[in-house]
Amino acid sequence: MQWNQFDTAGKDNMTCEVIEIAGNGGEMINAYYARPTGAGSYPGIVLVHHLPGWDEYYREMTRRMAQHGYLAISPNLYGRFGYGTPDDAAAKARGAGGVPDAQVIGDMDGGAKFLRAQSNCNGKIGIIGTCSGGRHSVLCASNSKSYDACVDLWGGGVVQPELTPQRPKAVIDMTADLACPVLGLFGNDDQNPSAEQVNQHEAALKAAGKNYEFHRYDGAGHGFFYYQTPLYRQEQAMDGWSKVFAFFEKNLA
């Protein structure tokens, strides 16, 4: 279903709740789960939250996916650092140096396994994230066979100038292992990733013969979907959402 194309005669109800799932290494973590309640068989979407945390924006984004006909789950990557407001939890995570890549892969795989185990899942799973979550989406799709489609929304750090204990390998160096089609949306005024870094990422995908599509927006920088911030760009964001829904419909229906 594309943006604003629902049937006004329909009853597109949904259920939303915080649940626990088995994450990396089988450890139980909390996750926000939203799904349509009508009869049918639905694809799944795993949402990887951004650096600001497992916040209200990501709960809303998860519900938006359910509204458009997906079983949608957003695991909490920061729960192991402690709880509190999203800002508090994100600060604890940053203070600890962030989440190790291997743990992100395991937690998101846990989300994908949970969705695929639901009786009303059609077996197709996508992954999407913004900012650091965009990088994590490509990371997961390059290290797991769990996903049938990947959306990278301005993922900073794919072309990684410095390695860290949490990020021991640049995601761009994993391109050969990417296991599904990728959609990338970027603002040309962004500095993380910069236009040159997006060029490098695209060149690597092309050289590896991967199925991808990149779209770049003039007049937009980092976070141009974020309506709650001055970064928001209405025209570019709405065009971007249309491309996200079209991409998932093509690859997951």
C-alpha cells in the first residue's frame, strides 16, 4: 500500500505492544511490536533504531509499517545499558562506546526470527533504519540471510574512516556478502554520510554486482524525515516514504 492509498471502507486495525524476544545469544530483550489485526498473510519489517535511541519516533515508525500492512518490530538495542527516558538510555549507550556490531546483528536476527515464526507472516522480511540504524541495516543484511530487502536511510559510517572495538570492520568491506536488494536515500547536504562517501558505497555495490537503488535529494541534509526537528524537509521526505513503500512492496509482497 502506498502513502494515503488505503480503502476508506476498510477496517485496518492494529495491535501495538512492548514484548520480549530472544536477541543476541538468546538473551531476552524488549521490543516494540505492531501488527495488523485483520485476516491475511503479511510480510515483516525489522526496524533498527537510530543513535538517539529506542524513542517515540521509532515507535511511530513501527506503527506506520503496521498501518501499511506489515508485521513490524523494533528491538531495543540499548536495554543492556539500563533504562530510563530514551535520552537517558542513549546517553548510557554512548558512554559505553555504543553497541557492538555482532550484538546488533544478533538482536535484529532475533526480531526477524520472531516475525517469521508468526502464523500470519508470509515468510518475507525486510530491515530498515535511519542514521546509525541505516548503517546497521546494511551491516545485518551483509551478515545474515534473514532479510529479503534492506533500506538504508542516510546511514553514516558505512564508509568507516576509523575502526573501533565495537565496529571492527567497515560495512563497505562486507559488500560482497550482501544478501538482498538495498534501497538507499540520502541528502546531498549531509556530511555523515557525505556525498563522496555515498559515491564510494555505490561504487562498491556496483562493482560487486549487487541489486541496489540510490536516491539523492538536493536541499536535504541528515535526518530529513525527522518532522520533529529542524532537519525535516517535507517534499523530500514524502517522496522518500513513497520510495520506501514501493521498494518493500516490490521485494516482500
